[in-house]
Amino acid sequence: MGERHQYLSSGISLIEEKIGTVESVSKIYESTPWRVDGQENYLNQVLLVKSNLSSLGVLHEALQIENELGRVRLEKWGERIIDVDIIFYNDEMIETAELCVPHKHMHERLFVLLPLVEIAPDFIHPKYKKTIIELMASCSDIDKVEEYVL
């Protein structure tokens, strides 16, 4: 919502400030909302971040960044200013009430896989034991995802 590109830039700056060193950044992609009707297209981007924080520490800071940028949670999968997700945390598998990594649905979403394959094509998903390239090749998502051009 709003100045979508600016929210991504601000998010990256705050991640660098509060979470860790941004080592790699994908291109920005525009996609139709995943399994939701009546919303504007989303912008998506994937970062590789090196952090000294624990997984819960990263989650806490990510939520703070969303709040700082003005995110309001009204409904699940509702429109939002920004959404910072943790796709992977090293090669760990974490399933708690607060955090699930690898992200449960990442392998089903082309808008995650396409930018992820840019920065970590050979990373092996710890649960499925497949590279990101392999996950993308087997992804059945047909939603529209295109490189975003300003």
C-alpha cells in the first residue's frame, strides 16, 4: 500500500540497522496477491542477512520494523504496508507458536522463489532436501510475478 518501493527501501535500511548486515538483495518483483481477491499487486524482495541475533530476536526486530513503518494487522492476509517474513534461519527447522522456519508456504509461492533463486539458488531446503532451483522448477504456482520497473 502507499509508496510501495519506498517502504521496501526503508525496510532494508531498518533491517541493516536492527537485525544485521544485508549481504545480498534480489531484484524487486510485482505479483498478484496470493490467494486473495480485491487487493492491489504486491512488491516482493528477498534479502540475505547475516545476524548475530537468535531466530526469535530476528522475529522480534522484524515485527518492530513493521510497526515502525506503520503496519496495522487487521486481518490475516489483509492489505499491508509491509510484511517482513523469515524464510530461512540458517538451515534450522523451527516450529513454535511464534515462529515457523523454513516458512511453511515458501515452496508454493513463486513470488518468494523467483527472488530467492537470484540470491541463493543452491541453498538446500532443510525439510525438503531440495535446492531453491529445484523447488522453483516443481512449483505449481501460476500467479503472475514480474520484475518491477520503477
